[in-house]
Amino acid sequence: MIDAYDVLIAGSGAAGLTAALNLAASKRVAVIAKGRLSEGATGWAQGGIAAVLEDGDSFEAHVHDTMIAGAGLNDLGIVEHVVGEAPRAIERLAELGVPFNAGDGSERWHLTREGGHSHRRIVHVADATGWAVQQALEKAAVEHPNITLVPDMVAIDLVTGRHAADFSTSGAVHGLYAFSRETRQVETIVARATILATGGAGRAYLYSTAPRGATGDGIAMAWRAGCRVSNMEFMQFHPTCLYNLEIKNFLITEAVRGEGGLLINPRSGKRFMPDYDERAELAPRDIVARAIDSEIKRDGLDFVHLDISHREPAFVKEHFPNIHEKLLGLGIDITREPIPVVPAQHYTCGGVVVDRHGCTDAPGLYAAGEVTQSGLHGANRLASNSLLECLVFGEAAAKHIDAHWGSLPEPPAIRPWDESRVTDLDEEVVIQQSWGEIRRFMWNFVGIVRTTKRLERARNRVDLLRREVAGYYRDFRVTPDLIELRNLVEVADLIIRSALSRHESRGLHYTLDYPEIAAEAVDTVLVP
Ligand code: FAD
Ligand code: SIN
């Protein structure tokens, strides 16, 4: 079946829905999501959104903090642009009904603090900001007659000139092939402009705070369609994920440290962050994550402690109601005792190369949000700059599409998906096995601290898996699991190749073989 829209957006998180809402006045827009609409990382965001809103704070300070966290690899022009747009982006969310916590006295909103920020700068909705943002954007999208929301539709690949009925060789993008979980058929959705807003690739790692669907689909699809991918070695590890044998991906927001939470070595009972950095618990994430990793490895620990129990119980419950309740259910009262935490993969700093309008290398293809490498984050993302990036680039892509509508390529006749030479996958177990293998070797060999030898081991394994998965994809009918596995192998390969090519330690990429930072900051850019 072939569907046609003016604009097709893959992804219903902050980036995708922001783009849709900014286009819907003049365009017919479809937004697809591979599961439920609210299942992306946006709904899981805890801490909040960074913007200069406090007296005494300045755009220069926010830019400076972003560049320091990013270890100088950021694109200064993009950082200035995004930081400058932040207050307006927050205002628009407030207009859509996001109930940001009110400030006391003269301040309109309560601003919390997170690592790497020199000021209180984070607007939030208690400790569940992302859920409030997701709900407000979804409500506005549902109510708009020009937006069609399509959950349970798993994009497989971008439709390009190669898929045209006349086999044109144009590199332009004309939509997507996607697997409908409802009909179990592959559908062709064509559009004059396509926006990838598919989020990150955190599930390439065994331990990740990211949702199940963060398998790097957009990055892999854009790469296969001929777009450059950049800085994939910079995988961010959040320092404080709950350590629990049952629940492996529950984040303890950085705002806990922002409001005074201390990191303690459970064996010595000693606070350790001041030994590693003068900013102690509020150093940028890469530094805190490496410090925890080092304590754990040196003392053979399973976890370290994060302790906020010295603050008033009423304060803790008011600021962190969801974390308090969740952990109480697991037998930990955070107003009285410390929380066991470990680092876990959290954010994908690299991705599809875009300019400030969200344009990719392929005509007709845009990208926004965590799927991109926009130049904002550099070698390490500053906390709470990510939702901001989604809002700014979602809107920028929409504006560019509107302004350049006449020059966007009209979709040609497209060949439907061909299933004539495939059969049903006979052994699901091979998919599960391969998925588990990737996540384990990525965690062990391409983690917080790297060496060339470990990266080469990972590369050998990924080469083998690539051949196997290419075989499954050629011979069997696609399923959502196979689609994700194919993308995971692709992004794992991109991460390993990028990491091997960086001969220095910068930001999130730390290797024992090249412990120094190079004099010049240069992006890793992979060209298909
Ligand atoms: P997402 O919100 O992840 O949405 C991705 C969308 O793409 C989903 O709808 C998904 O279904 C869809 N999709 C993916 N693949 C396909 C496919 N093949 N076919 C169709 N659809 C597809 N950032 C902050 O700034 N502040 C915070 O406080 C914060 N807290 C966080 C807490 C947690 C636990 C996590 C995991 C992240 C946090 N982040 C935070 C990061 C931030 O939430 C994400 O970077 C951001 O929400 C990404 O938004 P997005 O729109 O790019 O993608
Ligand atoms: C957090 O709340 O610690 C996450 C913030 C972020 O990832 O930006």
C-alpha cells in the first residue's frame, strides 16, 4: 500500500512533534512511531531543560559551559544559536501547557542545577519533565487536523531515487518503507520532505538508561541512504543509574547532585569526587562517570552510593517525588538512606550530520534531535541541552521546509517493497543471540575507558555479525526485531570505527593508548 503526505516524520518525541506542529499550518504531515507515541526518550527525561532565565546568568555563560563540557569540539555558531533560542523555546512549551515548577518570590520558574552548569538554569516539572513535555506536544498534535499520528509503524529504510519505478539514480529522499505491526505488511509512505527524529542508539550497550527502541534506526537509515555520520565515538554515560538486579535502566537525575547529593564509596564511607575534580559532584558527566568507574574497578565494588538523605525529607519528596516513590517500592527510602548507583549509557552525542536548518546531505531529507550531530554537543553533552536541541532543530527543519517547498523534489512513482524471494525467519533465537552479543561486547570493549586492543576485538566481532545479519536480511521476511538488529550492527560498526580513528582522549572518548588531548579539535566524519 502507498500513502502520500506533504511531510513524513519518523519519530514522535520532542524533535518530531515540534517539527510537526510547526509545519501543520500549511502542510499535511504524518508522524510515525515504532511503538506507542510516548515510548521514546523524551517521555523519560527527568532533570529538565536548560535556558538562561536567572538574573545574573548570561547567554555567554551558557555557551561557555556548553563548550567546556564539549571539550572544545562544539560548533560555536550553533551553540550560540541554540542557547539564544532557549528562552523562547521554553515559553512556547509553557504556552502548550507544560506546568514547569514555579519559582519562589520574584522568579517565574524554579531553576534547578546540574553538572557542568555555572548557574541555576534548568526549568523542570519536578523529576518528570520529559513526561509533561511529551504529553503537551502529543495533545497539541492529536488536536491538529493536518497531523496524522501513526504508532506501531517501524521504518525500515529511506525511499530514494534507487527505489523509483524508473530506477533513477538521484540521491534525493522521497519517504520511507515501514513495517506495520498491525497489518504485518511493509508499506511505502512517500512525501516531498522527510524528517528523521528517531532518537539515539543507546541500546547498542548492555546497560543504558535509554528506552528499548533506542537502536539507532535513523542513523543507520541515513547512512545507508548516503549521508555522512559524525562523532559516533562520543557515547555519553550517565554517572547515576540505579543499581538494581531487576530494574536495570532507572535513572537517578543529575538534579539530585545539583541539589546537594553526594557520591560516597560504600567501602570506605568516604566522599570521593573532590579527589577527582574541583567541581566535585557537579563536574561534567564524563568526569563523574569515569571517577565512579575508577572507584568501582579499584575496590571491586558493584556500585557506589549517592546520598541526599542529609537534606530535609520534605524537600527531597517535593523535588524528587517520582524517584522517591519508585525507590520506596524497592525498599530504599532516599530521605533516610543512600541510593546504590552505577554509570550506564545515556545519550548518543554523534549522529547524522545536519546544518543549522536540520538539512542532511540528501535532498529532501532533514533530521532533528538525538539522531543528529548538529555541532551543539561536541565531545560531551552538557546536561539538559538535549531537549533544547530537539525543540530548536525541530522548528528549524520545519521552517526550512516551508521556505524551500518549491525546490523540494516531487516524489516519482516508487516501486513497492519486494518480498518475492524471502521466507519467514525460522529461528528467532539467532536474533536474540546476536542482539545480546553486540550489547555485551560494546559494553566491555567500547565503554567508558577504551584501549585500541579492545576496540579491535569489538571490530572483529562486529564484522562477523554484519555478515550474518546481512544474510538474515537477504533471506528472511523483515520483523521489527530483525530491522532493529540490522541497525544496531550498523551503528555499533560506526561507533567502533569512529573510536578507532580518534588518536586522543577528548570528552567522552577516553583511551589508555592516547591519554592526551590533541591541540586541534576535529570532528570524526564518516562518509558512506
Ligand atoms: P525520542 O524522544 O527518543 O523519540 C524517538 C522517536 O522515534 C520515538 O517516537 C520512536 O518510536 C521513533 N522511532 C525510532 N526508530 C523508529 C523507526 N525505525 N521507525 C519509526 N519510528 C521510530 N535530556 C534533557 O535535555 N533533559 C533531561 O532531563 C533528560 N533526561 C533524560 C533521562 C533519560 C532517562 C534519558 C534516556 C534521556 C534523557 N535526556 C534528557 C535526553 C533526551 O530525553 C533525549 O535526547 C531526547 O528526548 C530525544 O528526543 P528525540 O525527539 O530526538 O527522540
Ligand atoms: C538527568 O536528569 O540527569 C538527565 C539530564 C540530561 O540527560 O540532560
